[in-house]
Amino acid sequence: MIHCYKLGGFNIALDVGSGSVYMLDDLAFDLISMYELVPQDKMIRRIKRKYPDITDAELTDTIADIEELRKNGKLFSEDTYVEATGVLREKSLKALCLNVSHACNMSCSYCFAGNGKYGGEGELMSLETGKRAIDFLVENSGGRKNLDLDFFGGEPLLNWSVVKDIVRYAREIEQGSGKRFRFTLTTNGLLIDDEVIEFTNKEMRNVVLSLDGRQEINDAARKMFDGAGSYSSVVPKFKKLVMARGEREYYIRGTFTRANLDFAEDILHVADLGFKRLSMEPVVAKPGDPHGLKIDDLSAISRQYEILATEMLRREKEGRGFIFYHYMLDLERGPCIHKRLSGCGVGKEYLAVTPRGELYPCHQFVGDGRFLIGDVWQGVKNEKLRREFETCGIYACAECRECWARMYCSGGCAANAYNASGSINGVYELGCEMFKKRMECAIMMKVAKY
């Protein structure tokens, strides 16, 4: 399968099976675009009509180059991985999302978790439950050495003492176990202080800081309970934490909704604040939610991704570049084939834990009893549900099998698919199209730098 497109002044072709990317002149682009769709005699006639000055030798040489690449498996290559999905799929647990707080000190208008409560009452995880979650992860991690633990909520800093004690317990477990824990903290930032900064920068491999961009955009959605916006409270704290963090990983993570379909401006605003590692995610919303994105918004959204890519290239030339999470792409190596085939590992390698110790496939399913999979005390009890999630991946539905972006998307988000289609192996059409546009932009940026 070949995906040909034009963007940023470049003619680009991606060979899906091999991962090869080509920057082409107009002649080669048109030939490759037609190569397997049009009989060669008809293709040549079309080319000669379009390029009346082309010589027979030039045309013959270009076709010969295409055939040579095809012979070497670099163009129109076959998908050789479909038979490997069952063999490569890992069964052991790699990561937990610890919802240490089903409570929040903010009232964000688009919150998928219902002000952090996930449809229930406000709860905080006990240290006993947190320790048991660590034990459960170790017991079910098989031969894995590196284990990931995300502190999530709600707002995890509302349960900060337990977060610290869980980290300390995990560090004790590392001694003699052969395991190594990597922690991530996601926070709205209101409770950040010097002590939080010191501990976080010592222990957390990654920190995710929530900010939606321009002050008027952020404050319209990310409000405190008294109705005040959060921008002026959190931005100075984020700057202080990031400055103290040095070279360690962090992300300023925003959300865009129908209220800011010009979200490139929000990303660039955060970059202008001095932050260098940014993410901006499409809102997670139920059908009918006024914040939710619609398929009619796709053209505007796609244009924003293009604007962002162009501006990032310009800023990089000027020596003030920054990282955008969705444009991080390693064409030479990239994720291993297991990761490409099976995605994030939802419900298999990755589970979410509630304050009570209940297990769900991921944090977006928390609170929906249909997806309760077990608990940290007794383990996975709903094996049927676990097996359903084991089917997730790029070959789970016809649309994915025929999609040029499948080796980058890895099947997409199961929660979004379920909310859109009623099946974890369904299709969230808008999400798919947004992802494909991001990949086109990311590949174009690699071509431009080359």
C-alpha cells in the first residue's frame, strides 16, 4: 500500500509495508500515484499529455527506478506482519494508572471524569490499596524489568502524602526484585509548592501539567469552584517546576474543543511562555456534548495542524524550536513491531486502579461497571473481558487493515472507539482522520528537515 500526498510544498509517498518515505518530483509522484491503479500503457499516455516535454528516456528511467524499488521491497511492499499478531502479543502487565484521587479542586467544563469523581463520590486511595497495587503489578509483570506507574485522578496532589509513600514503597520493592519503577504525575498545578517540586523532580520520570493555552481559552474551561480561571495561578508554578526540572521529561498538556478550533494559537502561546515540550489533545466528549468535536470540524482542525507544522519548522530554523508530542516521529527506528501491532496495551499490559482498588482496562473506562475487570486484591476476574481487549490492534477491523496509517496509529484508542461505535474494535471516524493528518504533518516535517 502506498499513501501519496502533497503538503508544505513537497510531494510525499509513504510505502506502508516497509515504512519507506519518498520526497518526489512531479513526474515520479504522478507515476507512483497511478502505478497499481492504471494499466501501464494508459498511465504513460496520461503522463505524456500532462508533461509534453518529457523525453522517452526520462520516463523509462523513472519507471525503471520504481520497478527497482518495488523489487527490493521498498515500494508497494507486502504486509508481512498479520500472521505475527498472536505470537508477538505480550500477556504480562507493564503499567498501572493509579487513580489516587477521585476528587478534584477544579471544575473543568469538559472533564470526561465528571469533576474527577467518575460518576461516584469523592474518594482518596489509601496507602494500603496503593501498596497492594504495587504488589499486584510486580506479581503480574512476568519477566519485565521496567514498570510504569501513572499517578492520576481527579487531582492526585489532593492525596500527595499517599503518592509519596507509594513511591517510597515501590523504591523498597526495587531492592533485590530486579524491577525498576518509572513514575508519571499528571496535575492541574494548583497545589504545586516547593516540596512538590523537589520530590517530583527527584522521583517522577515524567510530569504532565494541564494548561489549555491562551488565558481566555484556558479560563473559560479550566475553572476553580468559585468560578475563577486557573491560568494566573498555575502558570508561575509550572514555570518554576520546569525550570528546576532541567533536562528531565515533562509535557504541558492542553485540550482543545469546539470553543478553540484555532488551537494552533494556544500551542504557540504556551511555547511563547518558554515551555518546550507540548501536547494538545482533542477533547474526550460523549455524543451531544457541546464541547465535542464534529466531523464537520475536520477541515478547520486539519488546517490548524498544518499551520502548527509550518510554524514549528520556521521556529526551529530561528533557534527557538519546541517539541509537539503528536509530531514526534522516528522514521529510522520507531516503536517495536509489537507496539505497532497492539497499541497502548489497554486491558492487557495496562490497567487503571480506582481508590478502592478496582481494576479497569484504562482510566477512560473507570466508573462504567460493564468494564470492571477485577481488583488488586483478587486480580483479574473478568477473563472474558480481558480476552476481548487482547484482540485490540491494527488487524481488529477492516477499516484499520486498509488504512495507510495503521503502523503509526496501532489501532487507535479503544475507549474512543467504544464511545463512537459501541465496540472497542470499532472506528472513531473523526479521531482517525485527525490522527492521519497529524502523521502527514509529522512526515512532512521530517522531509523538510532532510
